[in-house]
Amino acid sequence: MNDLTKQNILKNREYLKAYTAADVALEPTDQQQKLPFPLPEKEPCGGAVIQLPADFEHMAGTKSLYELIAGRESCREYAPEPVTLQDLSFLLWATQGVRRFAGRYNQVTFRNVPSAGSRHAFETYLFVQSVEGLEPGIYHYLASKHELEVWEKRSDFTEDLEKALGGQSFAAKAPVVFVWSAVPYRMEWRYGMKSHKYMMIDAGHVCENLYLACEAVGCGTCAVGAYDQELLDELLGFAPGPSAEKDYECAVYAAPVGKRTK
């Protein structure tokens, strides 16, 4: 291991740590400086909007929580049948659904997954190939209204998506691929340099809910953390990084979803 590698490892390990005495010397956070409050989610892009079903009381079936946890495993093979819109709606609700808003002026969202300080720094994008009721294309989840908006009308993304996902063809060819992006400033506004640790912890909460929700409705998924950052960001139309701009956004996690083969 050369010195540069060692230095980078030591630097990255610092992200794992909680607050230390050294943090006292850091610049006050933007919240402490009373700078403007970031919005809890992105504004709609203006694409066509699809209303999603929201009746989920029957979705969990007869499986107990024990059975859902015991049955949870990564799934890389999917049945040829499409994912239903009802199932997809449930999975979106389970991973980023908004329960309620709080705050009269600076609103925060309480969702179906925990997040440090209710900052919820993530946005959800879908690469849809085979979902009942949806045209193939790229979609963006509007969590506060439980709606999908068309992000890009495109059905020929499979080859580009496979390259962006590091050549993992099983993922790129799935009926639908979830991609979560981070808008870091939502977390940085409150937590400053500790934000990036918290966002990665939060990403685990989101994807675990996807695993359990998939298990409940007969779907399978497989978390994907190995991808080409530049290609995936470009595919979603994000500005290239690195950047310290407050509206900076980048992909952080992905997960293909399809009906189980058995």
C-alpha cells in the first residue's frame, strides 16, 4: 500500500466517526448562521404527472415481520411478467413516502424511513421498462404528493444504463430500476461536515425498506453500490461534479426490481 492510498484511507475513515473535540473549531453550520432553509424535495420538472394508487392496507399479504426478514435476500433473476403499478406505488411509499409535514414556515417531512434531523436528502428516479400502466422511460418520484413525473421520454436507455451500472446486465434489464440521488445541501445545512456520514446511513434505511417491501409483494431486488458515477449522473441529467453549489445532486445508490421467478 503506497502513501497516497494510506492517506486516502485515513481520510475516508474519518467519515465513519461521530463528533470529536476537533469539530468545535469548524465553521458554524448554515442553520446556526440562520441561512435560508432548503426545500424538503425538488421542484417538479414540468413533465407529465401520473397519479399513483395509495391503498396499501392489503399489500403486505399474510407474511409476518419475521417471515419478511427471514426471506429477505438479494435477487438477480426476475420473471418476465411486468411489475404492477400498485406494487411499484407501494415500493415508492415504503422507501420515501411522506407521512406528514411539520413546521409552519420551514417545513420538514416525516417519511416511512428515518433520516438524521428529518433532512431526507434523497430523490428517487425510476428507469421503467416493464410496469403496467407506465410507458417505458425515466421517471422522478414526487414524494409529497405521491406522484410520478416523466423525467425523460426515453425507451432506449438499457445499453447506456448497463454501462452506467458497471456492466451489470441483470440490473439494467430489470422491469424497473430504482436510483436514489443525494441533494447534499439538505443535510449539510444542518450538520455541516458530518452530513455525508448521515446520508450514507440514511441510504441504508431506504434500501432495506425496499428489500422488505419487495418481499411482501412477491418482488425481488438487489442493492447496487458499484456503478460509474459520471455515466449514471449524466444519464439522469445531473451537472458534473464535484461541486459546492447548493443545488448539486449526484446518484448514490441503485436497485433493480422485478417479480420473483419462484
